[in-house]
Amino acid sequence: MTRNALSHAVRYGALMMAAGLGMSAGAVQAQDSKGTIDLAYVEWASEVASTNVIRAVLEQQGYEVNMNSLSAAVMWQAVGTGDADAMVAAWLPTTHGDYLEQVKDEVEDLGPNLEGTKLGLVVPEYTDISSIDELNDHADMFNGQIVGIDPGAGLMAQTEKAIDEYGIDNLTLQSSSGAAMTSSLANAIQNHEDIVVTGWTPHWMFARWDLKYLDDPKKAYGDAEKIDTVVHKGLKEEMPEAYKILDNFHWTPDQMGEVMLMNQEEGSDPYENAKKWVEEHPEVVAEWTQGTSE
């Protein structure tokens, strides 16, 4: 019996027991759902936004949804093994390409949910260099370091590759987290200091500050990427309506940016922000739920 089939069986038993105990129809109905979807994601601002939005849509359509924040490698492994049903956080073809190769026989790529992404090294607009190949000769401007994110991220592997390709030996890549990276960036900009960080688009930091990507003449970071939706094989048969919603899910960097900026407000809750955005964009949600029964 599959995990979701077992879940349905448990729910059915719970409903029968509730009925036998004379529970109210409302209480029984509250336990009834179309099933449980497990979503895996990485703790990037973009993926926090997208995963919470698709969660809100799935819940609106009658599903229970669990979200699990994981490293990139574990996220892909979870969808491959079926411990997670889906992710809307697959950066392809470069950043997560190696992870896809490892589980390609166990997953299904539903295609892009967002296009127009970019990866690279980012500096404040006022910084007086414009290309990665200038970094080595200006290492002192950046205290000899490139501020990175979590060590398991594909972006960090791409940056190590860039360091090798450009022969950068006067700066070292410092791992941290997405939040720590943006905090370092904020502090540097507040003090009008130079800093170089690993960056990606879409990200709210480009809306908040004047930043620029360093040119990448060697194409160490590859061309523009896309963010795909990837599901565990078999989801289409187990939960066809949820599969359809995930397959339909597609939005723009501007739409994602709206949610990301909401999430940066002090004390805000990404889940509540996602529900609010979904409620305020019924026409977009209607496109994502097209072909499913209400």
C-alpha cells in the first residue's frame, strides 16, 4: 500500500470511529480532506515564498500540506525516495543539475514554475569593479572574502568553480546562510563599504538596495536558469488533482517579488503572507487550479 493510500485508509477509519462515537457532522467533516502533500524546499527567500504560496493554494483546494525545510541535497533525495511528494524549488539546469542526475529515475520534472533566474557574484552599485576577473587584484577591498550562503547549496559549488576558473587565490569563499549573507550585505551598505556576496535572482535584496552582478565573461555560472517543479513519480496516479495544480503552477519574478517583500516586513509570517497573496490574486489561482474539481 502506498503512503498516500495508507493515509486515506487511516482517515476513513477515523471518520467511521467519529461517526460511531456520535461526533458532530462538523467535526467529522473537518477531518475529511483530499489527502496530505509533503513539500520539500530550501531556505532561500524565493523558495520560502513559492512553497508557502503553493501550500496555500493546495490547502484552499482541500489538501493538508506539510512543509519541510532541507538542504538542497536532502531535498532532492527526499523527493526521490518519496519521503516528500514535491518541490517547487528545483534550480535547473545548472545549480541543481547534479542532484537531478542522482534521482532522475525516481522523479518527474513538470517544467518551470518561474523563468528569468540568474546566479553570480553581487556587489553594491557603488563598488568600483564590474567583472569577476577584477576580483583577485582588488581583494583588499573585500577583506579577502566572498560572503556565501549555506555550504550545501548549488550556488556555493558554482562559486567554487568560478574561483577556480578565474584563478582567484586572494579571496576565500565563506559559507554562512541566506539570512547571514543579506545581514552582512546590509551592514556593509549602511557603512558604505565594499562587499561581494553570492547572489541570485529573484531575491528581495535587489528591490531593497542598488546592486549589480559582476560580469562573468567565462560563463562560470552558466546562462540564465529556471526554477522547476519536481514531483515523486507516481504522484499523478495517487493524487491527480494535486498533481494538476503543481503542473499548472507558474508565476513571474515580479509576482514572486511581491511575496518576498511582504516576507521581509518585521514580524511577518511567510505562510500568512502567502495566504493573503493567494486571496488577493484569484485570477492567478484560477489558472493554477484549472482542470481540477472544486
